[in-house]
Amino acid sequence: MKNIAEARKAFEKLPAHITTAQITEATGYPYVHNWVRTDPTFPGEADRKDGTVYRDREAVLNWYAARHTQEPSKRRGPRRMEAQVLAARPTQVLMDSAELAELLDLTRRAVNKYAERYPSGAADDPFPLADADGKRSWSQLRAWFLRRSDPMPTAGESGAPEWADLRAWLLGHAEDGTEAVDGRVYLDELGLTTGQRDVVERARRARAHQVRVPIEWLAEVLHLEEPGQAEWLDTLLSEPDTAPVAPSIEVSANLAQEQRRLKPTALARELGLNIESVKHFARVYTPEKSEDPFPAKDSSSARDVAEVKEWLIRNRKIRPAEAPAADV
């Protein structure tokens, strides 16, 4: 963002009525729409042509100059920061300290101070970790800033927050990010909307405080009900300070599906068989009796779901694209 002297020179070259793009160019601030949404003192519409909004050049310059003369302590309070965060509409998924500072109209030093003041492993609610390239997840950052003004409900007589209060807190921003902006819905590095990620991060904080959040309920309200997604979610919540390098829902679900192992009863239910069919295959198709034996069980009597399914299809016990039907 340009200092006032640089901005004045840039504004002098502009016409009397200017567009948002021209304001961005003159100030060096790429998120002018944040000012429009969050600051009622920002100059309003002076003209409109073919759907493009024009603002008075001098009014914008005077506003920008006045803003730069404010004391830093008067520029940002918790509620103002919350409004700034809610109004932000970045296009990038990951951002470094400089990009976050630009987005939220902070100094880079202020961003770094957050990381220093709320370190991983020491703070109760640590500032999100950066990856190897110094970038952080925007949706995770967004959730962190919103929790600053909306902490988890305090414990009741049972030693944990009342479920009604906890549920309302968990779902406080669940619907955020569901509407398309410029024709697309923003999804983060995990494949989640900003609202879904907010719920995940709040549930992570609850778990870190030994407060139980039923994983089945959480998966349901997040619409993560495909095979493997609940397991992925449970693993994600178990990591207190996840950096933006966690595998996405799709990758994790595929991996979980490939690696799933189930015991006979659950295996039969998963594949649409009855338990007696599974026992029959295991008893009849042994390495001693068959060139293509039924997949072996491990020490807990569980078998790899993918291997069993492939075996059933290969041996014509079920059809690939139809509901499984035992044929013993």
C-alpha cells in the first residue's frame, strides 16, 4: 500500500470520477472492496455508467489521507477486525504474511506479532501454522480471527459447556461461503467452504479442551457422508495445530477407502453380503484349495475392503456395477 505522498501523485493523474480499479492502482491496495463493505465513511457512489461505479477522486484521496493520519490504535478493534475478516473475499487459498496484511489492512509486523504472541504448542488457541513456503490457510486464519471475538462457551456444572450452547457456537458461521461469488464457490486447500472450515476449527478447539463433539453429528452437519470422510475428519480434529498441508477430503477419502479393513460382520454389511457368505468364502477358497484364495484376515480378523471387493468381482460373486448379491 502506498504512502500518502505516492498516492497523491497517482491520484493527480486520474479523472474527477474514478473506478475501483483506478483506486486500487493509485493506492496500491488490492482489496478496495473491503473498505467499501466495512467502512461507512468510505466515499459513496458519485456516478454509474454501464454498471460501473464511479467515486469522486478528491473525496477518495481525502479519505485515504485522513486514514493515514489516524493513530494505529484507533484503526482496529476486535469488532472492526471481525467485520474486516467477514468482508474479505480473497481468491487465493494460501497466503503469506504480506498478502494477509494487505487483505486485512494490517501491517506485516502486526501479522508476525500474532504468530509470536500465540505460538503453536504454547498458546491456548495458537495462530495457524505456516507451511514450508511461509504460507497459511486463509480459511483457517479466518476461523482463528473470528474466534478471537467469539470464544468457546464456558463449562457448566457437568464440567463441559452445555450442548445447546456448544452446538450454537460450533455452527455460528457454518453457512458462510456457501453462495457463489463471481460464479464460483470458494473452497480451501482441504476442499471445504469457509463455513465448513470454521466448524472444523471450532470442533478442534473443543477437542483440545477435552470437550466431546460427536464425529457422526459433525460429519452430518458438514455434509461429509461419503465413505472415508468421517475417518478423515476424525484424524483432522486429532491434530491440534494443523498447517495447510493436510490432504484434502477427496485424497483422504480415497486413501481411507483403499486402506479400510473391516471384520466379518461389518465387511458383509459393507459389501451387501450376509455373514455366512463371507465365512463360506473364507472356508472354501483357501490357499490350499484355490489358485485365487479369499483375502487373508489380519490378527484382528479384519480384511482389506478393496481387496475383498476385487476378489468378489473377479470370481463373479458380485457384479461390478450392481448391488452385491451372494452366489455361493
